[in-house]
Amino acid sequence: MTYISNALAIIGAGFIVLLIAGLLMNGKQCAISLDQFVGTCLRRGHMADETISAWAHRCQHHRLERFINWIFRDPNHCALAYVSEMRGDQNAREYRRG
Ligand SMILES: [Ca+2]
């Protein structure tokens, strides 16, 4: 049991170090990747390249959407995230549509 908990502690610490390094190096892009990772891990049918905000709007989870909008202090946050996903704004220019 101790071996497993030590291994999990090392993995957790490694993840935290990686997250801090990513946030310092790539800021918002790292935060978006964490958002997408969490969404993909927790929700069946969640697309790997979709933020939780865009997913909430796309799937019309109104209570979650209102909650996320409240967190970001923007009544249109999820709708704008959805539009951003549609346009591919988080992608490198070469990958964007249109
Ligand atoms: Ca995306």
C-alpha cells in the first residue's frame, strides 16, 4: 500500500510541476489544455479539443453554462467559447478553417 501511495504521490507531484512549468511557459494555452483534459476525462462524449465552456453551450447544459458564465463574470463566456471552437481560434493559423 505504501509503495502505491508513494508512486501516486510522485506522479501527482510530477503533474503539478509540469502544470506550473506549462502555465509559466504557455499561460492561457496550458490552462486551455488542462480544461480540455479534465472535460475529456470526466464527460462521455466530450471532444478532446473542446473546452468545457464550449461543450456546456453546445450540449445545452444550461445550469452548468450559467455557473461557468458566473465564474468568468461574463454572461456570454460559454457562447463565445463555442464560437471560438467553431472558428478554431485556439489552433495555430495553419489549422484554422476559412
Ligand atoms: Ca479547440
